[in-house]
Amino acid sequence: MEQILTPEGTLIADSPLGVDDVRRLYRSMVAARLFDRKSVALQMQGRLATYAPFEGQEAAQVGSAAAMRSDDWMVATYRDAAAMWMQGYPWESLFLWRSGDERGGRPPDDVPVLPPSITVGAHMLHAVGLSWAAKLQGRDTASVTYFGDGATSEGDFHEAMNFASVYSTGTVFVCQNNGYAISMPTDRQTSSDTIAQKADAYGMPGVLVDGNDLLAMYDATSVALARARAGDGPTLIEALTYRIGPHTTNDDPGRYRQRREEDEWRLKDPIERVRRYLEAMGVWDPAWQAEIENVESEVIESAVGQAEAVESQDLEMMFGGMFETPTQNLIAQRELMRPHLEGE
Ligand SMILES: Cc1ncc(C[n+]2csc(CCOP(=O)(O)OP(=O)(O)O)c2C)c(N)n1
């Protein structure tokens, strides 16, 4: 397993990033955790719909996304807000989307990120299509797609991996193996020793990375992106990590896993290990920590304010978000819904 920074914050290989960049990404991980915890709190207050927390997965998302160029495509899931934000998706759009408003699924035009996929696995194919299109157009932009261990049991995973390899597209597959697909542990999801080894069957490199190691994730993704840009084809990265919280705010992990396991993973916290490293380098102190937490919390509060200030969508928008001309099914559903909404 590729690792550069141990859980104790010790470098065991050369850092691919200078200390200023590590500080910048540390700050991004802190901001991402604040967003995540804020979202859970908002859901409990009834201000957001069901939310899928990513606490524990910050390094897997921030480290990999930091290696991307601003014109690379990102195609991710409901649990990947930190990665999407790193690639330019605004916090306010993510809040809006989570409140059930379709308009949150559309980032600004210059942000190359697709709306988050709730359908497990289906979005990987879109990522392959985007990088194939770039290849056909002679551009060297790549695409990075994020998915969980559970998604590797979907046929879409096979189709995306096979197509990407046969057509040698510049796709980087980032599997965040966070231990569970809802209540299903990874060892019941697959009989392979690792998910990374599945890459062999498709004829592409597969790398197993400590997903709680910011530097290793940055490094592995940089290597995969360089390969993609050179026209050498796709890579599968397995980021071994852990979902500290529930699957979603509707889930109770106490029903399928031991508290002890969660405590063990807390000791490998992705943010704390970078904090220790920065402290040892003499570039972290509690005053700076308080400052970045204050500033990033204000940014997030302001994003909540912006999302909540958006005027509620009307009935037509709810059914009109997908097609220019609504399908017969959508028209029927809209008519079925109309008396309920008008009766309110
Ligand atoms: C095609 C499909 N089947 C089932 C579901 C219900 N579902 C939502 S999340 C999930 C588990 C996905 O696990 P994993 O891919 O490991 O990602 P994680 O949620 O752990 O990030 C399932 C089965 C779905 N959304 N889409």
C-alpha cells in the first residue's frame, strides 16, 4: 500500500508537495470537515434533506482532487462534496442540491463537474465518455471519477473499466473503499484481496493507496493523471479509508459494526496526521488553527445563507429540470402532483 505520511505524521518517503502547499490542503480538509458537520446539523434541524457524511474521507478526496488541472472533468457521487468543491463546485450549490432543489445540480458554466450521482456506479461511464471525447478532439484533459467499494459490484463498473482500457481513455478511477456499502462490509462485497487488483483483468495499472494519507493520494493521482495526459490510458486507484459516520443521516451504524472499529480508525484520522506533520515542521499552531476555522466557518455560513435565500422552485421546475420537452410520464406525474401542491 502506497503511504508517504504515517498516522503519527512522519514522512516515510519524499513529499510530492512543498510545505506551503501542504498547509493550503490542510486548510481545505479543515474546511471540508466543517462543511460536513454543518450539513449533518442542518439535516437534523430539517433544513437539509438526507445527507451522506464523508468524515474520515477528506484526504482521499482533497488529495486526489488537488492533483487535477482546472479543466479536467470530475464525475462523483453523493458523498464527494469535498472533491467537488476542490474542483470549483460552490458550497452554496451543494447545500441547495442537498435541500432537494434541482438547481443545486448545476454548477457555474466554467466548473467541469457533473451533478453528483445518486445512482450507484452509473456515473463512471459518463467519466469515460468525457475523457474519450477529449481524446477524439485531440485535447489532453482527463477525467476523474469517484465511487465506493459497493459500486464495484455494479455492471457499470465493468463496462466503464473495460471501455476505458480498450479505448485507452484518460480516465482516473478513484475507488474510496470506506469499508461499507451501507451495512455491507467490503469482505462480503468482493472475494478479491483488494479492489486495486481488479485493474489487472482490464489491462490497466491498479494502485492501493492509504486513502487517509493526503500526500499519497496526491502522488498517486498525479501519476495517474500524467499517464492519462500522455495518452497511455486509465488507472484504478483504491483509496483505503473509512466512513467514520453513518451511511446517511437515516442510518444507524451501531446495527452492523463495532464501536471499537470506529475508534481504531479515528486514530488514523486524515486531518490529524497532517496537523502533526505541520506542527513538527514548525508551521502549525493553535492560533492559526482557530483563525482558519473561524474564516472557513464564516464562508460556510454565508453559503448556507445564499442557498436558503434562493426562492423556492415552482411546480414546473421540479418536473422540468431534465428534458427540454417533458416526457409523457413526467407530464402525468406533474398532473398527479398538482392538486396536492395546490391544496397546501
Ligand atoms: C443502482 C443503485 N442501487 C442501489 C442504490 C441504493 N444505495 C445507495 S448508496 C448504496 C451503497 C453504495 O456503497 P458504496 O458504493 O460503497 O459507496 P458509499 O456509500 O460507501 O460511499 C446503495 C446500495 C442506489 N442508489 N443505486
